[in-house]
Amino acid sequence: MTQSIAALRDIESRIELAAKGAGRDPASVTLVAVSKTYDEAAILPVIGAGQRVFGENRVQEAKTKWPPLKGRYPDLELHLIGPLQSNKTKEAVELFDAIHTIDRPKIAQAIAHEMATQGRQLQLYVQVNTGEEAQKAGIAPRETEAFLKYCRDDLRLAIAGLMCIPPVDEEAALHFGLLAKLAGENQLQGLSMGMSGDFETAIALGATHVRVGSAIFGVRG
Ligand SMILES: *Cc1c(COP(=O)(O)O)cnc(C)c1O
């Protein structure tokens, strides 16, 4: 068995345990296997092992890797988990099934426009900058409600949930808890939070999508 397949099985069982430990249905947690920097040869065994939801952080990289794979495996779901530039929105809406990183009005407008033009409906998440870090993308926690209202009322966008990337030097649980609180206050079900090092904590705090890369594919070079 390839190493990544064993790692995938391990992550799957840890997700199941974490969900059960939190009194949740394991099926309520979707594993997004983050394949950024890894090529088709590394991804194929993981698809072969049954994984169908993948995450990429760059539109350009995803465009070179995924169209042939999506052709061969039509049930693949591709999630954009990295920042989106507005001049890449058309390509992103063509290729991806979900976008986790709506972080400003201009991007929300561009996505709404492209989805209407292409007749495509993507799962959409608003990224919240829970740590209010200057270098990090995302809506400030206190502006989340107004931004969601803008997406819903002005753009008619259906937002599935919220996403965050906690500051590296802080307790992730505080940020997951804040994201869950904001989602609850805004009647949102989806919570995209948790990575290789902290997905079990995220599941305990309600994550519906965990984004796990290096724990499956190996540490990126
Ligand atoms: C790379 C990345 C991940 C996966 O990180 P790992 O630590 O490799 O699991 C998750 N979310 C985002 C936004 C990423 O860019």
C-alpha cells in the first residue's frame, strides 16, 4: 500500500473518532484532501483509495492538474482554499466546485457575476480573519454579519458557511470557537476549519470541512 493511502486511512479513522467523541455523525465531516504542490502521480493513488474531495490553493496550478482528472473521475469535487484574484474568477468558477476564500466585496461580486454567466452554482464560504492579522486575508469578525448580509441581499449569493486559518502562534481552538459562534449567529451550517495539526480540535468545535494536506501527502518540499 502506498504511504499516502495508509495516511488517508489513518486520517479517516481519526476523523471518525473525533466526530464520535463529539457526539457527531462522522458523515457530517467532509475531508478535503489538500493536494497543492503534488502532481498527478501523487494524487492518483489517493483517488484510487476512494477520496473524492480535493483542495488546491492556486487557480493556475489547479488548471494544469485537474481537468484531465475530472474528465476521468466525474464525481471529483474540487475546492479552492487559497486567495482568489478577481482576474482569475472566470477560470475558478469554471474549474472549482467550492470556493472557501471569499474575503472582500469585489470577489463576491465577481463570483456572483461568473456563476450567473456560466450557469454554475458553487459551494461558497466566507473567509474570516479570526486573528485580525494584517498579513492575512478575510473579513474581520465584527464585519462578518454585514458582509454576509451584503452577499445575501445585494448579490443573491447563497453562502454555505465560514472558513478560517488561525494564527500559527495561537491556540487554534479559540479561533475555531469564534468561527463557530459567528456561523451560529448568522444561521450558517458550514464550517471550514482544521488542518493536519488540528483537525480533531476543529471537529470537536463543529467543523464540517477539514482541510488536510501534509498528513496525507507528506510534508511539502
Ligand atoms: C495548505 C493548506 C491547508 C493544508 O495544510 P496542512 O497543514 O498541509 O494540512 C489547509 N488550508 C489552507 C488554506 C492551506 O493553504
